[in-house]
Amino acid sequence: MSEELFKKLVSHAKKYGFIFQSSEIYDGLSAVYDYGPYGVELKNNIKEYWWKSMVQMHDNIVGIDSAIFMHPKTWKASGHVDAFNDPLIDNKDSKKRYRADVLIEDHIAKIEGKINKEVNKAKKRFGDDFDEEKFRAEHPRVQKYLTQIKEIQERMGASLSAGDLEDIKLLIEELGITDPASGSRNWTEVRQFNLMFNTQLGNISGEEGKLYLRPETAQGIFVNFLNVQKTTRQKIPFGIAQIGKAFRNEIVARQFIFRMREFEQMEMQYFVQPGKEMEWFDYWKEHRMKWHKALGTSDDKLRYHDHDNLAHYANAAVDIEFKFPFGFKELEGIHSRTDFDLSSHQELSGKKLQYFDPEMNENYVPYVVETSIGVDRMFLAVMTNAYTEEMVPDASGGEAERVVLKIPAALAPIKAAVLPLVKNKEELTTKAKEVFDKLKLFFNIQYDEKDAIGRRYRRQDAIGTPFCITIDFETLDDNTVTVRERDSLDQDRMHIDELAHYLEKHTNISTLLTKLI
Ligand code: ATP
């Protein structure tokens, strides 16, 4: 999908009530978005799919819902006060601010662009005989570019890990990186910028009353580890899952809901015996990929990416990347966090956070493997996959273009629309309303009688409704209706009494969950 189509997707999301810019009447607040009537349904369904796949499908995973505000010491222990920073650089001419690492990554993307150009040129030249893998491995110019990329990545990784910001600045200068807005090379020094938002408690002044908006939901799970373990009598290995808001004062806020300042995370911390973490890391890596693929996402749009630059708490980390319209980017992270968090909380709070393992007859601080995915990024991935412009047969025997969201039926905001064939025949509308009233007890459905049937189909296509149920004159005779399927446009005739079962079979979240077993 090109940038052009991405723009269309963003405007479609607004036009059809999925996503609005926050505070739009005041010209918006950057990197903050509101979900509209269809957006909230899709978002809730994504959350339900995740929650059920974790909590309902694993008898050793339980959920919690912890508060956004936490004791300020939490963030000292977790390392966020000291280390949750991004390297920031300002351009003195344009006064624009950038993440230094993103400027370098964008530079790398440009080199990748050059490689692709070479590949495409050769593809054209050699036609069917072209062996892309061999070309990439042997072509001298491509090899030169690949070496450049590797050198830049290694140097950036090492300097970031060592906190050597002077070298990051040097690297930007050596690569001749210019300000994307002004073309200027007049850069400030690189400095660290803490991404946590803070606010103040009403009844305590100064540093002691300083509260942070949580930058991740995970810490609410760590500090409740023993509460949950004891109250649910879980034995290791076991997991705690949570869905909730997180806040980050991102420097680069762009790409729609990909990078927001207020967003939602779905995180699961899995507590394991020390030494068993790599086994579970591999398990969750594979299981999470399965979860994505169960949605029908094609193999070429998902890939793993190992971290070169491990976070302060991790001994292994992998991202699941999705091919967004602007390239492959992180959708989910799977991290082996060792006992870093629990040990730090134990130390700073003075409270023991240990587990007595009856198998080993020993007390220890468990190790943790986490899976962490942004709801909003997942939403964008689902919309990217779904957005389709295509030609379909129209009523006059010709062809017409339609825009359809091919959202997996189990995630679709509206499961079915009930449509009387025409609106000014009372018998039809009465019958249609009867069908609607019956089905609405079980499914999120819509009744629509306005405009010609073709236009109503298009409206439902545009919001991704998998089924349209049409009530026509035959219905009045024999209680049968037509059910039109969104993607194939196939029309099935069935009895009204069969509808609930049919919709259940095709739109229930269990249609996805069964693929995970
Ligand atoms: P990035 O490198 O893209 O900033 P990250 O490595 O900081 O992401 P994590 O801390 O691993 O991200 O957070 C876990 C998940 O939360 C990410 O995979 C992503 O889906 C989501 N996420 C993180 N930051 C944001 C954000 N600003 N807006 C939306 N989703 C986010």
C-alpha cells in the first residue's frame, strides 16, 4: 500500500466514524485521537480477541485492571525515571525537534530505497530469469549499501547503549543528515528527553507529590504479583494480563495512530522459573505470531525482528513487525525481562516479592517473559489489511468501484445489517424490524431503510459489515431472506430462524480462537 492509499485510509477512518482527531474544533491535539462509533466497536473486538486468547484460553493466566497512577517510587524502581529517554536533537534554523535515532533510521531507509531501485531495475532487465536472492547477495553496489547499513546500525546501537550522545551527533554529521523540513545541517547537541508525563498530587507539594502517568501497564502487574498469586493460588508458570491506557510524551508524533501520546496496551507478564525463560520466550514468540496469522494476515506482511539494542531490563527481545503503509514497523514486542522488575521493586519497597516453589522446595524471585502490543497499532494493522478498492458488478450489468473494509468477521464493528428491499412497503419494514429486534439481543446489528438497496450495501461495505440480510416480498410468503456476504458478494437464501445460528457460526470470536489451539 502506498502513501497515497494511506492518506485515503486515514480519511476513510474519519468519514465513516472510526477515528477523529482529538479536540478537532480547536485544530486538534497532535498525536491524540478519539475513536468514533465504529472505531470503538472494532477496538473493543480486538481487545476481546486478545483477552480471550490469553485469559480464557489459558487456565494459568488471569487478568487485572490496575490504576493508571502509581506510587512515584514504582517508576524509580522500574528504571523509567532514569532511563526512559529518547535522544533528542533540535535544528537551530527550523526550530524543529527530532529523535536523533529516527533521523538515522530514516537515513537507513533511504539507503534501503536505493537497494530496491537496483533490484527493480535488474528485475526489469532480466525478466523471468531474475533471481532476486542471488542478485542481493552478489551485486557489488547492493553489497556496498548493505555494508553501509550494517555499519550505521552497529555504531548507533553501541553508542545508544553506552549513552554516548556525542557520537550520535557525530554520526548525524558524518552521514550528512539534513533537517527534513528545511534542509539545514545546523544541529544542536543531542540530549536525553524523558518520555513520562507528570502531574502533581493535590495535597502534597514538591517532588514528593509528583505523579507520573504510566508509560506502560506492566508495572501495575509487577507490583500486584503476590496479591494475584496468593488470591488465585497460581503455581509457576502463570501469567497476568492487562489492557489499559499508557502515556508517552513522544517527540516524533506522526503516522496517525501508530505513535500516539495517549494509547492503549495489551500486556501479559508470564512468571517462570529462573533458567526456563528462553523456553517460554520461544513459546510466546510463536504463539503471538499465530494470533496475528489467525486473522488471515498474509505471511509477507508479518515478520520477526530481533533487537540489536536491548532495553535495560531484557536478556532477549523480539518484535513482531507488520508491513504498515510506511514500511515494516513494530506491532508487538516480546521481551524476556529476567527478574529485573520484581527484584527492583523488592529492593526499593523492602517487601519480599518471592515465590515458594514446591517442586524445587525453594524461594525465588521469578523471571518474566512479557508480550506487549499496542491496541491502536493493532487497529491500524487491521484497517490497513482491510482497506480495499475494487471493481464489482453493478445492478445495470456493468461494473462499479467500491471501497470495502474486509475486516475479519469476528472483529467487524457491525455483524449484519437488516435491510427491507424498499422502504415504502409497510409489510416489508415491519417484517425487517421484527428480524432486527430478534437478532439485536445477540449481535451488534443495524437496521437501514434509507436509499436504494445498492447504496445501502455500499455503506455497509465501507464500515466492514460482513453480512447484509435483505427482506423482500418472498420473505412475506415463506419467511426466507437473502444473506449477502461482503467479500464474495455471494447471496444465500435461508429461513429467518436460521439467521442467529448462521451469524454465530461466522462472526463469533471463537472462530478465531479455534485457530490458536
Ligand atoms: P517504539 O520503538 O515504536 O517506540 P517501543 O519499543 O517503545 O516502541 P514498547 O515499549 O515495547 O514499544 O511498547 C509495547 C507496544 O506498545 C509496542 O509494540 C506498540 O505496539 C505499543 N506502543 C508503544 N508506544 C506507542 C505509541 N506511542 N503509540 C501507540 N502505540 C505504542
